[in-house]
Amino acid sequence: MAGETVIGRMRADVSGSFRRFLHNFRELTTSSPSRFAVLVFSALILLFTGLFSMPAAASNGRVTPLADALFTAVSTICVTGLSTVDMATHWSPLGHVFVYVGVNVGALGVLTLASILGLVISKRLGLRAKLIAAGDSNPLRVHGGPVNEGQTVRLGEVGQLLATVAISTLVIEAVLAVLLYPSLLVGGVDPITALWEAPYYAAMSFTNTGFTPNAGGLQPFATDYFMLTVLMAGVFLGSIGFPVIFALWRHQWHVRRWSLHAKLTLITTVILFFVGAGVFLLLEYDNPKTFGSMEAWDTTFQAFFLSAMTRSGGFSVVEMGDLHGSSLVVASMLMFVGGGSASTAGGIKVTTLAVLALAVWSEAKGRPSVEAFGRRIPSDVQRVALSVVAWGATIVAMATITIAQITKAPVEQVLFDVISGFATVGLSTGLTAEMADPAVYVLAATMFMGRVGTVTLAAAVAATSRSQHYSLPVERPIVG
């Protein structure tokens, strides 16, 4: 009798502990989706670090050193594309499967993926699940305050957005793989191997990662402009963001019905694409190591390809270390901006740049408010945009100083690789593969902060939001 009583108490304790765990888990996911995202991202990185450390994941059957396994896990989950090992030859077929799965999980976003799985299992989305998924479609929601849902996707449309994310990812990657397959055959890849490399390249372009499964990278396909164009298209579709794809799918060519977010994203992306290509063409046309030995058409195309890849694509035909210093600066600026919000790209995002540019223009014109396409952009969005730039610049500066001190490498190379890591681009001057373990860990942390997002990271670190029921006297300091 006494034994049954003890067993009953133990069951009650276990049941109570489990209920408390579920309660705390629900509170974490709904009260602070940003902290939940950081937690899950960290758990995924630890999981994939363990997977990449397995002897079966390496082609030589040995355990991969911790620094390399951790860096590869961060680069994979954060869809960065930087590596400290030769990605094509170091990993076994199982290791390449881990990379393929990891980039697709990281590209969708942890909150979005969790919500999609919940939708598939339960056939519906409750309010909690919608709030979690909403955190990926609008970073402003991580603050927990009032948010204008019309800025991106309304809460009632989250289910449709999740369906768009899942379907668009599958369809786009499948179409890209079908288009890439003939080019791989023409490039000398055997038909069986091409069946694997085609979806691999498709995933790496749409997720803006830039890993290549073959040892030569894109060099064997440097003159296959059809394949390079398909890769650019995949990078573009991945970088504009799922809310923009959702808006285009709903309204198609009815431009007037597009959201302000979609308009700013597309316009800024196209402008940066053409401006970047023009600047690279101007700076590199006489460089014998890059474009100087090419014909006019080849030079022009490669300039556009380089402009697209420095936005977050990560693929490269020319060696980044061969670019002029001026071109490295331009590439760093493009990488720092990155792609669209809630996309597979990194950086401070094109809408952040657009909002700040509109604010500067409005100030120069003496306008009392910031406006675009008949809409007024509220001051809280402007403050978040400024905060994102400030946080991003601070992270890049601190990482650059630390890695430069550790490696003693030229600061322009360090800055380029750090911005590439922060903006999850994946281009490198060759420095990343040669860094010592302490510098590797610093760059891995930089990639993590860049992918999680400066807004999400700031909200996750903040202890609690405090309400203030009074306002202080106003006094204007001298600025400028």
C-alpha cells in the first residue's frame, strides 16, 4: 500500500513537472518569439555541430575538429556559405545531405518552419501559432508593442503566408533544379551525379548560401551564361523575401495593390543590382586578374553576376582576393545592405536602406514626415531602421578589430570577410580558410548575430519592456 502511494506521488510529480514545462514553453514562444528564435537557432547549431563531428560525415572517415564542425554548422543553419574546409571534398555524401537539409531549414526560418509543421500536423493554426509565425514575417513584432499589420502580412493571412512559403520553396527549387540539370551535363558532370548536384545548386541559390558540391566550384561553368543566369534568378527570388513573394502571388501585376514593403524591396533591389554592376564594370574593366582579359559582353555579364552575388548570393567566378581594393569596398557596401526582410538573405536589408534614404530626402526637402507612394512611414519604423544600422555597424566593427588583432591580416581582407559573414553572403578573400580557431569562433558568432537579426537579437537580450506613464521636459541638443 505504501509502495503504491509513493508511485502515485512520483507520477503526480512527473505530471506536474511536465505541465510546468509546457506552460513555461508556451509562455516563452508567445511572450518572446525573438528569444524562442535565438534558442531554437542555437539548439539547431549544436545539433548540426554534432552531426558534422561524426566520422561518417567526413570523406576520410575521421572526426572533424570542433572549430570546423561548429563553423560549418553555423554557416549552414545561418545560410552564410563561408567555410574553413573544402566543402566539396571534406564531406562525405552523408555530410552533404546534412548541409542540404541544414540550409533549407535555416532559410525558411525557425519560427516559420515550426508553424508549417504545426499546420501540417493539426490542420489548423491557433492564435499562438500565428503569433509565432508572425515573428518571421515582420521583425517589428519582436518588440511586443503595437504593430501596424498592414506593413507586411496581416495576422489573419499568416496561414496563407505559410502555405506560400512551403509551396514557393518546393516549386522554385524544383524548377531551378530542372533548369540546371542540362547545364551540368554540358559541363561534364555525369547524369547520375547531376541528379544530386542540380537540386543542391538550386537549394544553394534560392537560400542564398553559395556552397558548391564540386571541387572546382563554378569555374567549369564560368562561360555557361544560362546556368549563371538561372543561379542569379534563384538568388533574386530568395533575397526578395517571402512576404514579397506572397504579395506578388496574391496581386500579380496589380502594382497599385502591392504593399509599400513590396514596392520598396523590389525597387531598391533592382537599383542596387544595376548600380553595383555599373560600378564593378567601371572599376574592374582594366584588371587583368578579373575582367581585363574578357570581351566586352563577358565583362558586362560578369559585372552583373558579381553584383547579384555580393547582395547575398555567395557564388563567385572570379577570386575575391583578385579584385581591386576599391571594388572590395563597393562589394562590402553591397553585402552590408543584403537582401529583403524575412528572406533567405542577410545584411541590414534593403528596406532599411530605403527608409533611411527616404528620411534623409524628406529632411533635405524640409518635409515634416517621411512619405513614399502615398503612404506615411511612422517614426517607430525609422528608429528601428536606424537601430539596425547602428547595431550592424557595431557588430562588424568589433568583429573586424578582434579578428584583425588575432590574425594580423590586412584590415581590408578582414573587413570583407567579416561583412560577408555578418550579411550571410559567403564570399571570401581566402582569409576565412586560413584563420586560427579563436578567429573562427569570433566569425561564427558574427554570422549567428547577422542571421538572427539585430532587431531580434536586441529584443531577445532586453530583460523586460517597461511602460512609462510620464514624459520628461524637452531639450534639443545641437546635432551636426
